Amino acid sequence: MMDGRAQATRTTQSLPTWQVIVAGCVEYQTAWDWQRRLVAERSAGQGQDTLLLLEHPPTITLGRGARREHVLMADDELARRGVALIESNRGGDVTYHAPGQLVGYPILKLSCYGGQVLGYLRQIEAVLIHTLAGYGMVAGRVEGLTGVWVSGCGQARATEPLASPDAPDHCGPWLQPDADIAKIAAIGVHLSASGVTSHGFALNVSPDLRGFDAIIPCGLRNRRVTSLEEILGTAPPLHEVAQRVVAGFAEVFGVTPIITTVPTTAAGCPEWKEGTSWSVSMSQ
């Protein structure tokens, strides 16, 4: 008879593997070009499903559904402030990236994970909801608004328990679309003609939230943006949040992550230091 440890090892080894690349702070265009190369490889049946985890220097991106008037500053003023402005092929409207924001780009053959874009978006939301639950926060979805939101101060309350992570759909609470909600994570994806995903999510850990004053985030007026730092009073280390996110993807998608760290520091970012800001290990 096989003991429990052997059974667990066999179960883990039977799961598909993902390459997880923790890449420090990377310019948006560089990361986009990187995604394109990975999508081409995956579309050709080469390589494997990959999750890129990184930060960006200050950057505003316009998604396929964006309206230019949702950027509230002129191009020359953005340039003066060192903020890049890039039109992207991801879904959604306008968003802002900056150091202190954990950005994730899954490059996946979607047919291996249900094949439905809407279901895929719900899976990413589930990963982030469970990540935030680990910090005692109530985070959830709002009907008709893709992304992850917190209600009030975001602190967990017994009246709003999270669903069990073992639930079939990994669902979190549905929040009421009232004035007391704030967005903590934006999601926008692209699906290639060959069915491979790119782009992904941006989770606000400790970015300077004043940067969002330059846009109408996701084209939603009168909706606040928040961060773990703002809610908790102090920012958890970015590598710790990344570690929890990787564990969430492993659970929700049923995969085994293989992690590689690539030290990168783009202009406009704090210096990358191995063993501190971007040292991620599933064994920690």
C-alpha cells in the first residue's frame, strides 16, 4: 500500500508544470515583446505554459476598449513626469502601472484550462481573492466589472466569509456595486488566434496611488483605487505577495510551478536586489 507522502508526491508530479519567471522591474514594451515571443512559441507547440511576474516603471496603457479622454494629462506632461503612454492589445480601458504593483502575465494554451475567456477571467480573480484573504482581507467581484475589489476598509468580517478554496469554481464573495468599493487589482487579457493567452493582472501592493490621478482607472468614474499598503497600514514584501500568488495559481489551475528568477531593473524603478525584493520560493 502506498503511504500518504508517496501518494502526495505522485499526485504533485502528475500535475502539468508551469514555468514561472520572476523578472524584477521591466519596461512595459520589453515585457510585451517578451510575451509575444512566448505566445509564438506556445502556439507552435514549443515551450510550456508560463507565468511572468514583474513590476513596471510608471506606465499608462490603453486597452482595446480605451478612450483617450480617460487619460487626464497631455502627452508632454506625462513625458515630463517620466510616465510612458502605450496602446496595448489587451482587453479593457486605461490603467496605470508603477513600482510596487505586482503584474502577472500568464502565457497559456487556454484549451487546457476550460477554453473559455470568461471562465479564465474568473480563475484569475479567484487567485487574487485568495491571495488577499491570506492577509485577512475581504476581496471579491462586482457584477459586470472585471477585476478584484474590496469593500469599505477591506478588512475581513465574519458576515462575509470567503468560499472554501476547495469549491469547484473557486468563487469569492460578490460585493455590492455601491460607493464604498475600491479596486485593488485590474485584469485585462488577450487571446491569440491560436488560443494562447497574454497580458493578465496588476495587483496594487504598494504603488504610489497618486499616479492614478492621471487617468480614469478602467474608464470607471467615481471608483477609488486602493492597495494592500493603504488597507493594512504597511506593505507586505512584494516577494511574499508573489509567492502567495504563485501558490494560488498552482491551486486554482491545478499545476506545479517551476520558478526561475531573472534580476532586472528598468529605469524609473528601485534597484533590484537578489534575496530581497524578488526572491520567490515555494519552499518558504
